[in-house]
Amino acid sequence: MTKIRNVFYIVLIALFACTNNKSATEGYKNASLSVDERADDLLSRMTVDEKIAQIDMYWGKEVAVLEGHDAKEYSEEKISTMIDSVGAGSIHDLYPLDVEIANQIQQYMMEKTRLGIPVMFIEEGLHGYCGKGSTTFPIPLQLASAFDTTLVRKVGEVIGTEARAHGVHMILAPVIGLARDPRWGRVEETYGEDPYLTALNGTAIVKGMQGKGLDQPNTVIAEPKHFAVHSVPEAGSNIATVFVGEREARSTFLYPFEKAVKEGKAKGIMAAYHELDGVPCVFNDWLMKDVLRDEWDFNGFVLSDLGAIRMTVNSHKAAKDTADALAQTLKAGLNMQFYDFAHESLINGVKESLQNGSLTEQELDAAVHDILRVKFMLGLFENPYIDPNLQNTVFHTEESQQLALEAAQKSIVLLKNEDSVLPLKNKNARIAVIGELAESTYPGGYTNPDKEGISILEGLKQRVGDGQSVQFAQGYDLEKDDPRLKQQAVNLAKRSDVAVVVVGENVKVVGEGKDRSAIDLDANQVELIKAIYASGKPVVAVLFNGRPLTVNWIAENIPAVVESWFSGEKGGLAIADVLLGNVNPSGKLSITFPRSVGQIPYYYNHKPSSKHNYVDVSNRPLYAFGHGISYTEFEYSDLKIQPETITPEGEAIVEITIKNTGDIAGDEVVQLYIRDEIGTVTTPVKALKGFERISLTACESKTVRFKVDHEALSLWNRNMKRVVEPGDFTIMVGSASDDIRLKTVLSVEE
């Protein structure tokens, strides 16, 4: 029966293609017209109810039969009851197990609603499409540690391909806020603390998802979020108030969004929950109109974060009721709600605002027009259905799984390696793997609930060579106090040649809505690793976490420390490869590790007057942004800049030679930082403005070149204009933000 239905949809796809290649009498069905002309024509035919339906989002369970997280069966009864003949803007939380379900829903929209307006299917896909069985990559915080935007773009391509094969048109990602408070539970979702690194990675994954055209069967709309300045909530508490001025916002937090829109051509944006300088983001016409649309020429649509409009009534107290909230948000430039209000309440609220004059029909039309434009861009009116054969040919392929492994291998960070404890080269080594988290298969947040990765324990078991052995001891139980577990782990360590102790966070304390007042390890883990260290055997600490942790004792005492993050489905294999020396680690931290929560916020590109001088803790970070070492060494030499003096509109080339001075091959991430020595406004002590990952064999040298131009040297001046001011700029090249190897000066003259 499935094969018969698949043939039916293939025929239906072909019929739609043939029918829509002809010029139709109705303007919006004429594919030769521009998307704006078609949207205008369709709007002119729509009733108010049909317009309101387009700004609404439906839950998958309202239109299909779900089995847990995923839709297993189409329901004509449900969809006809919920949708009737007016249509719908989007459907979320559907995750069809079979694309046939999405096709059947779409067929209803095309054939049984009055105007035949297709629906958009919108799903999650932060580091892999969240449907069952998809490819899961490392968390974004870890992907950023690879300092490899080509890799990140490939990840985006896989996400887009796997999602579209299931009928999905839009993914609620990437998160391109800057993570500057590790107490915030969603740090794992970001690309770190730096605006330049985040902008490049965010733009890369947007380009990967959106591909060469939104009407292609392997692309989806990307939706950068959360717009804007959401990632530094007061006290690290999710959704809390944010206090940031316009210059700081433009210089840092808005920069990644600007790049994602202007260069990545992102067609979706998610408006954030919080208030910014007293104005809820969903009401902020400066953000959504002046900046996003007028300055950046954004031509997609803006979606509310889940319940963000409702919060203006219940939390922010900036709207008196549903109608008032909807009027304000639609006037400000938001286009679609996200489960904010029940469908009937949405309809009544918009109609009430139209009747009382707080919202005009022209303003409602503007909101709907943006949504329709994107649906035309997606090609849904010509090709509303997905070929059922795609699901079996592009989903969780060997190539995608290999990419997941490569991404994890490149982004694991070696933080410390005294006395060359790593790699574990002894062919007869007895390896003790200790810690409850060593068995964890958690691949990171925002993945399918059924998805499991390869644990660190299993990865080592699969990767050890002949003669090597792996034995496991739990060491502790987070659910109950059992002192015998620690003693069993100590005994195992004493019988072994080396102990690999896995410590960090479990899913209960990290992720959305799981903010922490402290970022220490729990007492059980600290006591365990101290006991293993006291055994006298070499110890390797592997951190398994989604945010920086204050692991001071480990950093000071344990000879080898590896940051594995949540490495996706192949994480255990990648970690094993690094520990055993199959892979030379090359990841670099995309975020600073503080020594204490008292130092927060602590990020490398702070202003000159920002001090972290306390009487009870060092003023240096535990591990700095960009830090990460290798099993080999790299020498930096011959720094040159040509020309040494440029105009504000000019550019210079920075050149440096890197040599692998060790006896094994390795990758180095060369980092370029710039300091504006004197400005009319304050600027960071240093700011990342370039990086390049290079591979070098033993004793090999390569020349790396960076372009320094207007964008790298500019600031937002006192008149809120982006300019390059004359003066001296210190050019710094190194292996980390706190490991600058060479410096020179570039002068800018009128």
C-alpha cells in the first residue's frame, strides 16, 4: 500500500509541475510573475479570516496522529475540524515519520481550502533535524570550536536535506546570540562569545540550510534567533531583562544577525521573549523595521518565540489584553504567532483590534504579505509535495554520519597535557574508564528525544587496539549516595595503567530552562576525581558538558584535561580517537572558562576599563577564548603587513609563516586579533578579525594571509555611524586570545 501511495504522490507532483508551468488566469497562480506581484494578487482575494489564518501556527497533534514526538498517521478528521477551508500559516511539532503524512496534509491545503494556499512545516534542527533517526552533530558551541566554517556549512546542508525530505520547509535555527554568561542554560546552543566567529558560523549554516534556492528539494529556510541581544539575560536567567545600549548592540550582538541576513540571505527571524531597554522585542519596531528591514533589506518573515507575544500581557505588562498585544506586535513588524494564543482567541483579538482602530487592515496585510512571499519563494504553489523516494536516499547516510564524526574530531579541545600523558600510546595499556557520564549517550539539546549517541565508554571499547583493555566503574550515582561506588572506582584505577575520568553535566542541569547559580561540578564528581588522583596513577579528565565549568582543582592538579562537549551521535568515537592518538586534537575554545561565577561576565574582548581584580581569585581566566593545544608544536614567524599605512577605505594584507616543529602531523587554527589604540568611543582590548585552520605535516611550513579592511577596523562612532577612524591599530597573531605570538602596527591616515 505504501508503494502505491508513493506512486500516487509522484504522479501528483508531476501533474502539479505540468499544470503550473502554464500561465494561469489567476495572477497568484502565474509562476511568471514576481513573488511580490503574486503575493499582492493573492492578498486581494483573501478574506480577513483567511489573512488571520496565515499568521497562525498549528500544533502537529491538532492535524495528525502523533506517536510521542513524531506524526505516525494522517487524520482527515482532525485537519478538517481545525483548518476547515481557510488554511493555515504553518504547522510545528509534526515530525512526520513518513513524508506521505506531510504530503497528505499539504494536499488538503491545496485542494480543500478556498484559495489553495500551501502550509509551511516548521521544525527544530539546531545541530541536526529533530525528526526520528536523523543525523545529529555536535552542539553549536562545539561546532564553533572547530574554527571551520566550511565544515559548518556542510552540517547545514545535511540538516536542510534531511528536513526537506520529510516535507519540512523551515528550521528554527541557528542561535546566534553571544554567550557571555555560562550560568544561562542555553549556552550550548550558541556559537560562543565572539561576534566575528559567531557571524561567520551563523552565516555558514544559514547558507548550508538554504542552499542554492529555497525551491529545491534539499533546502529549508533558516531562522536566526533570538532577535535580539537575548543571550545575556540578567543573572543568567532565561528570558530575563537585558540592559544593553544601542552602540554595544550594533557592535556585537546585532553583527551576527546582520551577516546572516545580508550575506546569508536568511528568510526567517525569531523575535525574542525578553525586553530590551524596556521594550519587549516583539513590540520593538526599531529592531524589526528600522534595523532588520530598512537597514538590512530583510525580505523574509518574523516569527514569535513560543509564547513571546502572550508574555507582553502576562509578564512584561506592556499590553492590556490579547487584542492590544496583537495590534502592537503586528504594527511593529512581527508576522506570525508561535502558540501564543488559542486559534479562536487570535481571530477574535485581531478582529477586535481592527474594529477599534488599533490595527489597520493595511498593517495586517503587510504581515501576511511577508509570509506569502516566502511561500512563493519556497516554490510551494508549483511544487507543494515532496518525492517520497528522497526519504530513503538522503536520510542518515554514511556520508552524513562521517561528517558528524569529522565535526566532533575537529572540535574536541585539548585543554592541558602535562608530561605528555596523552595520547594513550601504550599498546598493552589497561585503561580504567570512570564516572557515570562515561556511559551517557546524550548527544546535546534540541535533538529527537529517542536519539542516542555513542558513549565515551563504548567509543573507547570500539577503538582500542589489540592488547589494550577497557574496564568501567561508575564511581558515583547522582540519584543516591553509595560510597562503595567510589571505592570500586579507586580499586579499578589502582589495577590500571591510566584512569580516564568523565565528569560534567547531565541533562537535568543543562539546556533551555536549566540555568545555574553556580557552574561547579557536583560534590560527588569532585570527590571522585580527587580520590582517583590520590591513587597515584596517571589521570585524564574528560569534560562532558554544555557550558564552561569552574573546574579549578582539575585544571591545577590533573595532568591531562580534554573538553569533549556534547559531541553528537559519533561523539564517543571521536573522543576515543583523540585519547588514543588516532586524531591529533585541534579544537579551540569558542568561549572563556572563568575561575568563579564572581568573574561573570568574563569574555576576552572586553573593554579596557573592564577589570576582574578580586582579592580571592586570579584575574586571569581558567581557560581563555581560542585556547586549545595539540600533540605537536607550532612556531610563528615572519609577520609582515603590506602596506603599513592605509586610508580609511583601504586594505592591508597580513602575512605570517607557521611551522609544525613536532614529529607528527597536526592542524593549527591561526588567529588574527586587532586593537584600535585610540578611538572616539571605547573599543575592546582585542577583537578576533580573522582565523584560518591549516594542516601541517611534521616540519612543514605554510604562509597564512589575512585581509584587513574597513570592516575589520571600523567602529560605531558617537554619531552612530560605522566608520574607520585614523590612528594606529595593533595587529596580533597567535594561537589563542591569551597566546599572542607576534605583533605589528597598521596606521590609518586620511
